[in-house]
Amino acid sequence: MNILIIGSGGREHALAWKIKQSKKAGIIFTAPGNAGTSEIGINLPIGINDFAKIKEAVLFHKISMVIVGPEDPLVNGICDYFRNDSELSHVFIIGPDKYAAQLEGSKEFAKNFMQKYHIPTARFKSFNKDQINEAFLFLNELQAPYVLKADGLAAGKGVLILQDIDEAKTELVQMLDGKFGKASETVVIEEFLSGIEVSVFALTDGKSFKILPEAKDYKRIGEGDTGLNTGGMGAVSPVSFADEVFMQKVEERIIIPTINGIQNEKMDYKGFVFFGLISVKGEPFVIEYNARLGDPETEVIIPRIKSDLLELFIALSNGQLDNYQLTIDDQFATTVMLVSKGYPENYEKGKPIQIGTTNNDIHIFHAGTKVHEKMAITNGGRVIAVTAVGNSMKVALSKSYSMIEKISFEGKNFRKDIGFDL
């Protein structure tokens, strides 16, 4: 069967790499893809939100399954577009409908959902421009640091954590005045939770679910989690503190109530649920939901799935997810992201990339790359995820860092301390 993966990052390359291993895979198309996905299948020069062009490609290339990588098309209703179009309704698309995608697309919607279904999360209230005085009163009730979240999608920049209450009030006014455009017309203020974070993933048909490997990612640009936030500088899986006891709490208190809520709200949800969690003295709380897989977490959880990923997706499409036996590898996977000089602020593109020889334990997943004159060049801030597998985190990280020495492009930057807090 022919597959279309929508997106252009390391997540999409990792999905394509894994699906390619299935005997049931035909041609794998990626839109728009990158230099890595071009080696696996065919890249289509189509924007992730150009639903009409995506439809043309699906019909022309006889595509049977579509996997949506990034959040934007989900929040914009691509799954509704497919499911409501008579020419596309036979094509299985992995992702939630527009209503359910609000779990990621609206912080206010997600927090209200958690509250309704008694899912543990930080205390919160949401405010618009007309409620500034009430917002100030709520801030006065909280202890520093103060957490401000733009309600809508803000390209990963809409969350501020501030130590000073006067600064928090100033930033709140700026957010409500359009600092993040429409995304911050409503702002969620929440209590700060102190602990250690973990990403947990489930695949669901809206009723049953399969829990995928968990991961921990590292967002800050600098060592020791310092500096500006990024899309992610690396990840590890499994996560040492997410033991059997912790994961049982996660399943009972968070995953099951979430799936029950999805069913109760009559959401059309056939895809991934990302639970951004924080462990506070061993107790899990939800920081955020995402309606898709995370990046760079995908680059460490996909190599740990021993099962045929395409067969898993087919089971999802056939209503057989509950009966599917998912097998996870006990080994560790680590990924270190190579980024462009200047990222996450201004950076240059178009730098030629040289990659040395790999072995079976090393996987190079392209992110911000493209092919130019038969050569891979940089085309984004996050360029390449270097993933390795080993029988311990230390061994896997050693392999990742050894491979990094064999990869070169002008301005190459990376964190040298991934996994430091585990």
C-alpha cells in the first residue's frame, strides 16, 4: 500500500524509516519531506496546510494511508477534510478531528477537559483582554515562578515562566495585546509545578489504546538546561524514573480518563496522544497534551518499537487495535540534535552536509535538510538527529556522540549533556 507522511522533520523521517521495513509498505511519499525522506521514497513539494494539493496527490498516487506529523494541519482540520470528502473517505488518515485537536490547539480547552475528567494538572484560570484586573488578582494568589501560556499555537514560544510578579503582569498585558498574535488573545495562568518532565505517548482509536515507549526531551539550547527554548535538542528512552509504579499511576489517573473523555465527548480520534507530564515527588501531572508524536522524542521511541509499525496502523484502521500485540525493545535509544549556528534565533541555511559511515546501531534522521544539486544541505535550525541504540543510556549516548564527530556542516552546534539529569 502507498503511504503519505505529511511533514518535513526528524519525526517524519523516523516514521518513514520504520514503515519502509514493513512488507506491506508500497511507495512512501512525504510532503514536503527532507533530504533523508528522499532516500526512502518520494518527496512531494506540497505545503502541510495545502489540503487541496494533498488531495490531488493522494488520488493521483493511489495513496491508501496518510500519517500527519505536525500539529498545524490537525488543528486546521485535515482529518475532517478527508473524512468528509467522498473521494477521500476511503483513505485512512491518522490523527484526530479538528474538535479533538483543540487538546493541543487550545490550552484553555485542554485545561477545561482535564478539569472535567479529573485528570491531575496544575491549578489554573484563563483570561482575555477584558479580564485583566481578575488576572492580576489571580497572579497575586500564586507563588513565584508565574506561568503564562498563550491559548493557541505559538510555534513553541507561547509559554513564559517568570520569577517577578511585576514582570509577569507586564508580560501578561503584552500577550493579551497581541505579543503572539491571535494565539494569545486568551492567556492561561497556572500554578508552577516543580519536578522532572517526561513525555508519554499512546496510540488510540478513541476507545482502546496502546502505550508506546516514553521519552525525555531537552528543550533548552544550552548545557544544564540553560538559555533559550528550542524545538528540542535531544531525547532519551526509556526514562529511569518512569518505572512500573509511576507508569501504572499514569495509565490509571491520566491515560484511561483521557481516552474515556475522548469517547464521552464523541471526538473522532484515530491517532497519537502525547502526554507532556511532570513527576512531582513521584506523582504524575499533565502539563500539556499534543495531538501527534513529539520531535525529537519520535527519533528515540520509534527505534524501540520491535513490532511492524505499518501493521499497527492497519490494526488501528480496521478497529483491531485492542487485539494487536505491541512489542517494545528493552534497549536504550538516545538522540542528539545537530543545529545551525545561531539557532533558535537567526541562522543561515544552505550549508553542505557531510555524513560518515554508520552501523546498525546508529540512525541518522534528517530534520532541517533538503537536496540541492544531489547533495544534502541545511534548510532549518534543527538539522539532523543522531540516534543510537545500546544496552544502557551511557552506551547509547557514547555512540551518538561518536557519530556526531563524523558529521560536518558549517556552524554545527549541539548539546554535550543530553541525559545529564537521569
